[in-house]
Amino acid sequence: MFFSNLKHSPKGGAGRGLLILLLALGAMQVSAQDLAHYKRVIKELASAKYQGRGYAKGGANKAGKFLQKEYQKAGVDEVILQPFKLDINTFSGKMEMEALTSLNPNPSSKGEGKDRGRGDWKTLQPGVDFSMREYSPGVHGEFPVYHVDTLSYDADRMFADLAKPEYANCLVACEFWFTYRHSKDFQRLQKAGECNNAGLIYTWPAPIKFFKAYGHRVVDKPIIWVTPEAIKDVQRVRLNVDNKFLKDYECFNVIAKVEGQRHDSCYVFTAHYDHLGNLGKNVFYAGANDNASGTACIVTLAAYYAKHKPQYDMYFLSFSGEDANLRGSEFFANNPIVPLSQIKYLFNIDMIGDNSPVQYCEASEEGMRGYQLFEQINNEKHYFTNLHRGDLAANSDHYPYATRHVPCIFLENEKGDAFQYYHTIYDTYETVKFDSYEPVFRLVRDFIERY
Ligand SMILES: [Zn+2]
């Protein structure tokens, strides 16, 4: 409409000036609309309505239904829901922890009367002071805490200590990476019937993180993540934590298609819309950067290509189950609705809600020619100061396609101000950054014009 109005305007002089001005304004208006759309989708997905887009409260599936409607509104040619099942451990009930730092014999302090000498219990906040290892069972009761001596560590002495009656049914507290380096010893402490400990406490610096990737099973003993400050000098803890293991839980990928002029090959955009769900009934992980940002980006790209008919077919794959170990993308890779060999290029967009001037990328072997074009475009247009390519890893939804020889790239904004909140309760609409949206959008759009 814009061009047809101007087709008959006089050449040169004021006419050409007006044309250039209108073109510039038109381009700005399109991107302002796209940016507003992008923000609206992030805000919606990060809201309490979806409870962190997890499983126990149905938030992921609710978000999938929202996306289905959003793609339809964007004017795509077809939207399909692709169901699949997963087993997943969840925490959506009780999530309480109290810690006793020291017995308190001082009569002038808080403990009065019958409480005198019982000490002060402090309440720890879920998501702030502690979270749960994703494969932990629930845990209820009061437990002594055994602090591992990591400075002069001696495994035999630790196991001898743990055999003493005062440490029966204790929780063993230790810095996480230390347990990782001594995994043989600490694996013994995770198994039922091996030692007398009731479970483990891993320390992790604040802000405390929560994961889901290995939640397809539940181990014998509880494992709790706690900040070093919250567990320092703690002698006893009380826990009241419920878990719920969901077997064969049904979720779904949302697949939108924009028809191109040619159907012999296609471009594919992927972004996961699931996140970590709840940590107890009151706390949820909003996941604005991870990955409402990428999800919103591909929705606006779908809207763009629905209006600007592309040369090739385009698929927009909103995956579920990514934070549960790439389950949705694996499922689609094994059950594609278009042969993987027909994919000209696949763009996986995960966590672009940040403000780094550097764009992080990973490319498959077959995607390297395309990566060079990305660099060339970026060097010409200066969308980012530079692209930083890392080694291919199983860290997001491009991986199942990279291993199946699909030309693909993973786009994630390099660590900016939002990155510190990755997998914490602070990854919210208030902390997500919008800076890298437009450069990513333009980079991808230019690429498709030239690849
Ligand atoms: Zn994640």
C-alpha cells in the first residue's frame, strides 16, 4: 500500500526527498510495531498466569495455547499442535526450610521460657536462599547438618564421622563443585542403604539457581541447593518440601507455517516456550529471558513473513520441554512434519533478552557457510559489535538438528546485565532487556534475503 501510493509521485526534487523520508518513517514504524508486539508476548508469557511455564500447574500447556492463538492472529497459514509425553519431577506444593544457627543459652535473647536454650530458627526463602535439585524427592522433618571439611578433606574421616550416632539421619552440606570433583564419595551419600545420612545440601553462590534438565527421575535421598550464607554455621534444619513425579505427562510443540512461493525447501525458526515452573506453590520462575524472549522473537518473525510472503516455506517451531532436557526439539527431530533434509537453514533463538553488544552463536558443521554470511552481514551493517562463535553444545534446541546434519545456528545474546539472573526467580519482565531484539531480527531477515 505504501509503495502503490507513491508510484506516481514526481521524480527527483521534493518528491524523492519525501519518498526517502516516508521510507525511513515506514521502516521505523514497522520495527516499533514489532518491538511492541515482542514486549507484549514476553510480558504475557512471564506473567503469573503461566506459573513459569512448567508442568504441575499446567502453565506450559496454557502458554502453548496462547501461542497457538498468537500465531493465528499473526496471519500464518497453518498452526499445528504436536503432542509428546515426558516424565518429570515437580515441586508445586509445600516448600519450607528453617535453619538453626546455634543453640542459644543467652536468656536476654529472643528465646523465653520454655524456648530458652532452644536457639533461634530462621526461615529461609525458596528461590532466594534455597532451591531443590531437580531429581530430589520431597523431604519432611528435622535434621542435624554435617559440614564437610573441604580445606583438609579426608574421605575416610568423613565416612567415620557420619557413622557416629550424632550424625544419624543428618544432611551433609558441601560446596557443589567440591562434590563434583569427589563424585565417587558423594554418590555414595546419595544412595539408600550406603550411609546413615538423610540427604545432601549443595552450596551455590547467590542468586540460587534451579534446574529441570535431569528431572526425568527421582533419586533415593533429597538434595537441596542452599547459598553459602544461608547454611553457614547451621547446626540443624527443618524441611517441609513436597515433590510430585508426573509420569507420561502430555505437552506439545506449537508449529506455525507460512507458505512460500516454493515448497521444495524451507527455513525453520525454533524457540522453546517452556521454563522451570514452580518451586513450591508460591514461587514460580518467570523465564522472561529464558525463553519468553526467543519465543516472542519468532512470533514477530512469523507475523512479518505472513505479511511479506517469503520465497520458501517457513516453519516456526515453539518447543516445549527444552528446560527438561531438549524433549520437544528431540521429539520433532524424530517426528518431523517436513523432511530435515529440506531445511535450508534453521535458526534457534534462545535467551536474546539481554543488552550485550556481542551476539553469541553456535553453528553446526553444515551451518558454517551460513555463519560466514552472518558475519559478513554483521560487518556491513554493524548490528552487533561482533559475533562470538562458541563450540557446539547440547545446551539448546539446535543441538538435535546439528547432530542430524541440518545447517543451523544458535543465537543467544552474550552475557549482558540480564545473564546473572539465568535460571533464578529474578529472570522477570522487569529485568529482561530488549536491546538485542531488533539487531537479531534484522540479521536473520537480511540473511534470508541473501543466503
Ligand atoms: Zn533454560
